[in-house]
Amino acid sequence: MRAMVLNKPRTPLEWTELPDRHPGPGEIRVKVLACGVCRTDLHVLDGELPDPKSPIIPGHEIVGRIDEIGPGVTGLKMGERVGIPWLGHTDGVCPYCMENRENLCDHPLFTGYTRDGGYATATIADARFAFSLGETGSDVSLAPLLCAGLIGWRSLGIAGEAKKLGLYGFGAAAHIIAQVAKWQRREVFAFTRPGDLAGQAFAKSLGATWAGGSDEMPPVLLDAAIIYAPVGALVPLALRAVRKGARVVCAGIHMSDIPSFPYCILWEERELISVANLTRQDGVDFLALVPKINIVVKTTTYPLDQANRALADLRAGRFEGAAVLVP
Ligand SMILES: [Zn+2]
Ligand SMILES: [Zn+2]
């Protein structure tokens, strides 16, 4: 197999030939057909997340086909198309797993962070954490749903019933969740980097009621806001943009420091909450909705060996939607 490997944080990924791997008990081997590039991959690259596997093959938005099945796996068959998400393993016995909050498991493994991921021609996955994808939809357009879509979906649920919904950072997750929110008959208010007129036009093309820079106030106070950009300075801006009793959801795994802010913008029962990871139930619920909503995923594809270029383009905001690597 071949892979783009991160040997050390803050160095480019290296195109590497590796011995073929075989699935152990409870595992499957998946031939990778497409793997999305997520902002979290940049945090792994930059060494911003604690205790990564090293060296590591990044990538946790994997679409592939099962080409080997380990002992004890049930319910999956050879050749089946599956999706491998960020949550790669849980212990199943800790207090969080026991109360159906496996996203907070005490002993998890995360794909492309603490176990090898999909920037490769093949990957090994825990079979219990693979989603059957069926045959509808292209490999490339499904890949970003595995994280941007899934964690976006979880953050949308945590935002609650909000009719007027603000989305800060209009990248891969927001462009998917804007379509879900519209389908749910919500109004979307999209916040991009200041001056990103192309991003604002993109948001409007997906049905946003209003789009502007993150330094602007929306025309009306919002019922909730979700922050997808890893920028702590957005927290006080979002708190100022929401009404009394509203929730501000931080959906990223990493954020720059949040600047201090006056208590009055949190006062009146505004809530600030983060969203961590996903549960398998989130995946089942969201993937069942995808065909009904007819989500249009905007993708830019790169050959697998161009992963460094894809990551640089993501960092610089050089494309709309999501980047996807194709082996
Ligand atoms: Zn657990
Ligand atoms: Zn991700």
C-alpha cells in the first residue's frame, strides 16, 4: 500500500510505500476510493492536538470498499462500500459509553489521529465503526459527509430548534449544514472571513438569507449560532449576534484562545457549548437523511500524492466547499 505519512508535526506529508496490512479480529481492510480533507487534519499536522500516533496517516472522511475481512466480523461483506469516520473505536464500557455518549468515551481511537486513516490506498478499520454507504452517490461527494457532514449534523442538533441560525466559517461543514438547515425550514445567516465576497456569494447560492463578514452584525438577532472556524475571537462576536436565551455552539476540535469579554454578552441565559466528536447513532441518523435532502457537496479533488497542496489550499481558503483526495 501507499500512503501520505506525517512523520513529524509541522513537516510535509511524505509519499511512502508500506507493507500491505491485514485486518485483525473485528477489523476490516478497506481499499480507499476517496478521502476528504478536514480542518482537523491541519490541527494534526500542526501538532495542536495532544498525544497523536506518530508517524500517522491522516484522513478521517474515508469512502472505500471492503477487500479483506478479519475474524469475528458480522454484518459486512466483501466489496461493500463503506464510510470510515473520525470516531474509530470506543471501549464500550466507560461511564460515557454506558450512557449513550460514546462521543465522550474515556478510551477512544480517532481515525487519522490516534489510528491510521485514509490518506492512503488502503486502511484498516474497526468494523463496528464503519457505515454501510450503499451505491447511491459518488465516492468523492460522499467523503466530506463523513466528518464535515456528521459533526455538522451533531452541532446542528445541539443548536436546538433555532429558526434563525448563524454559521460562522462557511467551509466544508457549513456548506453542507446550510442545506440541511434550509431543508428543515430554518433561515441561515452565513459569516465568512471579512471581505470574502466569493464565499458570501457561495453561501447565498446555497440559500442563505444573509451573508456577510464575521466582523459584521446580522440584520436581526439570531436564535442560535454555530462556529466552525477555529478562531476564538468569533465567540464574543457570535454571543453579541444572538438573542436572549440563545445558544452558541463551538463545533471545532481546536480553537485559538477566546479573548475575554464582558459578562453582559453572556447574561440573559445565553449559552456557550462545544461539540465533541460523534456517536454512531449520529452517523446512522444523518446518512439516512442524505438521500432525502439531496445535498449538493461542492468538492475540489486532488490526487492522493498532492495531499500537501490540498492542505495548503484549505489553510489559505483557496476553494469553496471541501477538498477530497483520490488515490
Ligand atoms: Zn467508552
Ligand atoms: Zn473532520
